Amino acid sequence: MSLPKISILTPFKDTQQYIGECIKSVINQSYSNWELLLVNDNSEDNSLKIANNFLRMEDRIKVFQNEGKGIIAALRTAYKHSSGNFITRMDSDDIMAEDKLSIMFHQLQNSGKGYIALGLVKYFGEKRINDGYKRYENWLNRLIKSGNNFNEIYKECVIPSPCWMVHKTDLDKCGGFNPNLYPEDYDLAFRFYKHGLKCLVADKLLHFWRDYPTRTSRTHKHYAHNYFLDIKMKYFLELDYNAKRPLTVWGAGFKGKYIAKTLKKFGISFYWICNNPKKIEKKIYGVKLQNFESLKELNNPQCIVTVANSQSQKVIRNYFEQHQFVSMKDYFFFC
């Protein structure tokens, strides 16, 4: 009896230095029933030539031209041509561990539908990986080891974009790659959360995530702070905000101000609190900042936390726990 087919969706654009190594890591998978759908997103280097060379050698590889422009259109193009029962993504500059597909497939086969298979990730590159990426790697892997990814979905993207696998029917239920929202991987993570998919616990390193100065996540405008905040606010207001409860914003830095402006734009009233004595009693956008202790005077409030400092976050989390506030119900860390 043959194993089910896994479709691997891989857009590429100007990754001639890395795409060959990426494709070889797919060909070397211990799981054999896969198809690799490579979509050329208007490359100007030799990426397409390299992809076509592999196409001539390996009949499980298919190469398409993007039917639109950008990564979302490229993913749609790949998905349109996919024929697998299971769907996963791959970045054209990354490397799969040899047993990645096998481990993720067997997790999903054992769990059934309604789950997301994940794996640990590791950044690598020619230069030293910066501290921000290392922190993200450690934070993400901690979540993956626990399976509690969605408990921190408002902080950052909790699903590694090139290291997940789902049943095709589950991806269809979540809207596939139809929304035109960036960052597209964060939007998909929120839609997994919205539709109640559960993250499977994983403890194996399955994906090597390449970092280099021209990587899209470093350079494209769609990965700027405001795009992340816009998508957080969209799903918070849709999924977790309770209009019957008073809403507070904790923190008045860049993120706090951006969220305050967003709430005012939507006509949503809120209290603004902070623990910075220099800002208390000041008015920003017509809203007076209050001492965070005023939170106790509100009746059953919800709180968005925008304070980025890690030590301050620990103090704030302890404050919530002491006052029996529940994470992802009463308070939400947005950074």
C-alpha cells in the first residue's frame, strides 16, 4: 500500500545561491511520496534555470510561473496545482532535515484531522546569527516543545512558516492562501487559531532556516512593525475582544501609540495605563495615561500589553497572576 502524497509549496525569487541545496534536501527525504511545486516569482537571476535542471532529473518536481506577483500569489499558484493529501511549505533558501516529511506525516496520521504538525527550527548563515533571531528561535522552539503555540500568538508568529504540515482539508477549511494579508504566514497562523486547529508537540530539529542580509523577512515592507500590529489588531477585535468589558492598553511606546490610534480609528473606547511616572497624567491622542494600579478599579477589564522590555514584562505578568487575570482571556501580550 502506497503512502499518501505530500505536496510541498515552494515559491522562489532570486535565490540562485541556495535553491539547489534546498531542492537536494527535498530529494534526500526518507519519505518518498512527495511532489515539490516550485513557483518562479519573477526571478531575475539563474534560479529558474537551476529549478528546470532539477525538473529534468526528477519527475516529482514541478515548476510553474507565478500567475500573479508576490509570495501570496505564488503560494496560490502552487496550491492550485497540488495533488497531495497533506500540504507543507518550504522556503527556497532553506534546508530540510532528512526525516522532516516522515516525522510530520506520521504525527498527522496518528492524530487525525484538526492538527498541525510542527518541528524545531534552527537559524544558520555565513555570519553570526543576531540576538533577535536567536531569541525568536528559542521562543518558538519552546512553544513547539509544549504544543501551546497559540497561547502567545499576539506576541509574534507562533508557526514557523516553512515548518508545518496539515491535512489539505484542514487548510481548505482555514481559507488556504486566499486572503491578501501580509505577513502571509502570520495571517495563516491566526486562521489556524481561529478554526481551532491544535499544535502537535514536537521535539526534533526538522528545519534549517537560512539567514542572510537580503532575506525577504529582513528587507520587504510587508515585514515592518505596522503590518504585524495591523494583523494582530484585526484578529484580536474579531476573536478575543469582548466589547462588554472595559479595554485597556498598557504601555505608551511606539506599539502602544499605534494600537491607540487604531482603536480610535475604529471608535473603540479604551483606558490607557503605564508604569512610567514621566508619562502618567499626560494626554496622548486626547486620552490621559493613568497609573497601572487603576486597572484594579475597572470592572472585569481586558488588557493589551505593549511593553517590550523583558524585565518589565515579567513584572507585568506577575501582577496579572497575583490578581487572578487569565492569559488570552484577560490579558494579551502584543510584544
